[in-house]
Amino acid sequence: MDGELCYQCFHTHWRPSCFFRRIQHLGCTSKFRRFVVLDPMQLDILDLTAFYASPLGGVARRIIAQKVRQHWSRAAGETLIAVGFGTPYLGSYRGEVRRLGAFMPAHQGALVWPPTGPVNTVLVDEARLPLADNSVDKLLAVHCLELSEQARPLLREMWRVLAPEGQLLLIVPNRHGVWSRREATPFGHGQPYSRAQLERLLQEVFFTPTAWSTALHALPLTQRLSVRWAPAIERFGARLWPRFAGVILVEARKEVAASIPGGVPARLAPRLATAEGLVSRRSDGDTTN
């Protein structure tokens, strides 16, 4: 589709798609086209919205949403915040949780969600979330960690806002999966991770992984027949090739006290020795020099 440019709002509404492709502007009538060079790491709000509005995106949303519910089957009376682009996975929690929010990074942009009623979306600096310490019970991060230039500071900020024993659920592209190699989907952008990399990264910032799962075992094909058979292939692939899933889901618990790393066990000495002439022990238990 050819892009449309309005010079009065160029900086606000132009949308990047990928290298050297035309970019679209919504709501303008001029017929001017332009090419730009863009950062392939970054996705914006219209890219994500367009993907989830497509048949392939709809299948991905349903599959991942089921996995999210398996991890968090109950959230009544809790505060649930999503960081990144989590609105496709928050709908089932509306009316159940005490507080619900969708925090969208400034580099991505934001949309109004839900379409009716009070707005739950906030445009934020992901390194400085506008939340008090220990104020969130559950934090969902999707289309977030892999696109961040500073993964550890981002996770530390999530640690700060989570309540003691709070739960973090990360959804990230799988390094071994096909989806991370296909830029036509949002999961093909940014830095993919393996399970070992995620486990190491979480432990460095005082999170303990408690549950793992995978999703998107079908190939990211847009043909109608492939999309129609994707749910069946998903169930089949989850049993036969979980290592090559499109995304990894890891649930982690916030640790208030840092864990002691494993090392060489202490050796019990048979008896304590003193330097002769320096310390003598009297019968009453006192020591003199």
C-alpha cells in the first residue's frame, strides 16, 4: 500500500515498517511517497496492531492467550500490569483483577484500550515505570524484553515495582524457533533468547524461574490453509518439537533476599589450634594474652 504524507504531522503519524519500504500515514489525503532507512529492531504500534488484526496474528493471539491463562488461572483482586504490547492478552482479565494497566514504551507508541470505558493504556519510559515500589502483583512482559536495548535495567525496574513474591511472566521469541527468523511477524524482531539465556538473565536480577512453557509450534505461514490448520499443528508440535517453538514463556518470582551462589562446601576442622605463647585459656573460660 502506498504511503501518504502530511507535512503538518510528519513526526507524529508516519509509521515504519522495514528497510526501504514505504511508510503509511492514516487520515491524510496527500499523495506524496517517500522512502526511509529504519531500525529493524524497532516495531511501532501500527505494526503490532496490523499483525494481530491479520489471520495469522489472530491465531497467535489465541494460542498465547491460552498459555497465559494456564500460568495465571486466577488473578482476582490483584494488580496486573502489562509492559510492551500486552493488550491482546489482557481482555480475559477485565472485570476480574482489582487494577489493570497496559504500559507501552515511548519508542513503540500507544493506542487507546479498551475502545470503550476508562482507558487503561499509558505511554511510559520503560526504564522508569510510573509505579510505586512493591505495587504490582502480576507483571506481563510481551514484545518488550527482546526489543529493549538495556535488558538488565528493564528487569531491575520490573523487580522494583513487583510486590514481594510477585510474579513476572515473560513472553520472548525463541532463539531456536522459526518465528524469530521471519521479520513478517513481530516475533522476528529484536533479540531472541534461549531457555538457558533467560534463566541466567533472570537469576542475575533476583528472579527465580518457577514455570516454563512454549507456544507457536506451527510455521508462521500466511496462506489460508496453513492458518486454518495452525491450531491442530500447534497441539501436534507441542509434543514433538517443543524446542523449536516460536516463543518461550517463563514465569518468575521476585526474590526479596539475594540467593547465595553455590560453591565449595565448608570443611569442618577437627579442632581449633592457637599460636603458643600468645593465647592461654583459664579454667573460667576467659582468655588472656
